[in-house]
Amino acid sequence: MIERCPCCNAQLKQATTCPRCRADLNDIILVEQAAQYYLSDAITAMLNNDVEKTSLAINQSLKLKKTEMGLVVREFFIQQQNKLILDLLTQTQLLEAKRRLYDLRSIISYSKELQQLNLFTDYLLLRKKY
Ligand SMILES: [Zn+2]
């Protein structure tokens, strides 16, 4: 919920039209609600271990509105996936690691660690052939 008018900074109190400058805030409110919807979608997908859907929903939510909560969820998800991929590599489950990195492709640009793990996994996969 937006607390202040983005045009004149007046306090809003649930109004969809600014009481001071009369700005129509319906579109902004709809975008915020959509961002929230995608974020809860991302959290549900994360709990269901759906890596690809989580990545897409987090991106969509942050594209609509960069919230503190959205950034925290993305950071937590990236850390969790880093650890899981490292575990897979330790167990030499290279193809499973590569599959997971592929499912993370829409979010990989936000993490140096994931990018490095992706390169490292490719390197290990190549080495394995010889
Ligand atoms: Zn206003």
C-alpha cells in the first residue's frame, strides 16, 4: 500500500485519488498489488522447490516494484541455490547441477556466485569427456 502521493507527497490513508493534488493513483495501486501477487507466487514456488517458476516470479515482482522484501527473497533464494548446487557438485552430480542452473537462467545475472558455479560446472562437464 502506498502511504504518500508520488506527485505531491501528501499522506493518502487508503485513498485512490490524492486528497491534495487529485492525482489518480489506481494504476500505481494495481501495479503494487501485482508485484505483491508475484512475490507470494515466488515464495509458494520456492516452497514447492520449483526453481524456474521461483526465478521468473521474483523477477516479475521486482520489475513491477523493487521492494525490500522482494530483494530479500531474491537474495535468500540465490544463497539457497548456491548451496544446493555446491552440494550437487561435491557429489559429482554434474548434470543435475547443470539442469538446476538452467532453471535459474532468468536470475543468474543477479549473482556472481551462480555465474561462477555455472562456468565451473561447464568446465567439470567438459573435463569429464576426456
Ligand atoms: Zn498528491
